[in-house]
Amino acid sequence: MKTTALVLPIRFATRTSAVQTTTRQLSRTSVFVCCLEPPEIGARLSMKLYLPGVREAVSAQAVVREVAGPGSEAGFWADFVDLGEAEAEYVAAAIDRRERAAEAKPIGAINLQPAEDPRRAFPRVSARFAVRFATVQDFVLEYAANISAGGLFVETEDPPPLQSVVKVEMQLPGTSAPVQARGRVVHRVTKEQARKSGTSPGMGVQFVEATDEFREKIDAAIEHILEQQK
């Protein structure tokens, strides 16, 4: 089974809960879903994939095939079940677009700043807004440098280690109340690295657990930012 590294928002629901998160791998028949508390193997899921260039989320049914073991990135593989013809074409188009981007630019470590990572299906948008984040310690107030549908870059001189799970509380542009989610540190720039590269120290955070309200507010905030930048 050929898979393609691709980060995009996804929603999955069981009979008892619904989670907004992101993907890490996608194929024409399956998807790897980032999830801190994966459902059981064999669980039947309803999914919505937020694919680039598609106005409405693509709906799919899936079954959990495999859950990542200890020491691996938290998440699970799910196989699509009876994927419709139109939905299959949308998935295939997203994979083809990602593979063309990979041919145009080599893939290195995930890099949220300053260069664009072809693994990200949705481009980041430059914006500065307050972000509070915490691992096991108290919340720290910092500022975001950019945001995309799947994550954000937070400027901080002491970024947590890679793969750390962080709680984030964001005061998104165009909103009155902060929104919360959990994310994983997928990229970090130390002060020393920042001095050498002429960038800012900080961390790239990929969203891995949130609510439907969170997804709506992220989309609205990005639309607001783009409108203000015209």
C-alpha cells in the first residue's frame, strides 16, 4: 500500500464522540489519523476530510485497522469503506497534488518557518496573535507568527522537545474569546539555530485534538486574516 505524507484537517466520529484533528499519511484506500486517544481496532468511524480545492468536506466511512504502538506517534490507521466515486477522485487529486509538490521540492524535516513544507495541504498565513501554551507546567504567554488549517508556529525562546503534547489557547484575529486545542510539537527552532538562520526561535505545533467549534473558528480566523491582508 503506497502512502503519501500529507497533513490536512480531518474529523472522525464514533457512536459516542467526535474529534477534530489532522492526518499524517494518506493513501487512496486509507488514512493515518493523529489522535492522542485512538479508538479501538475494528471501530467503525464516520469521517470528514478537509481537502484543498474542495468546497465541502469529503465524507467517508472507515474502520480502524491499526493503532500506533508505544514509542510511535499517537494515532491510528483507518481503511475507507465503500468510498464513493466522487470522494475517491477528491482523495486521489489531493495525493497527486502533494506528489507533484514533492517532485518540485525535496522533503526534509517538517519546516513551518520560513519555507513552505510541501507536506502541508493548506499554506500558512502570516499573522501575529497571542498564544498561551502549556505542557505539564503552567501556561506561558507567547505570540504566533503564522497559522494554517493544520497548525501554527509559536515564537518562544524555549520550545518544548519534539513530539511534546501541548495545550494551546489562542486569541485568534477576528474573534472575541480564546479557543483551545491540543497539539504536538513537530518542529522546533532553538535560539542558536535562529541566530544562524536569521529566523525566530519557536515551535511548529500540529493540531491533534479539538472540537467542531475550534475548526469553525480556525477557518473563520484565516478568512479574516486573508481579508485584512488584501
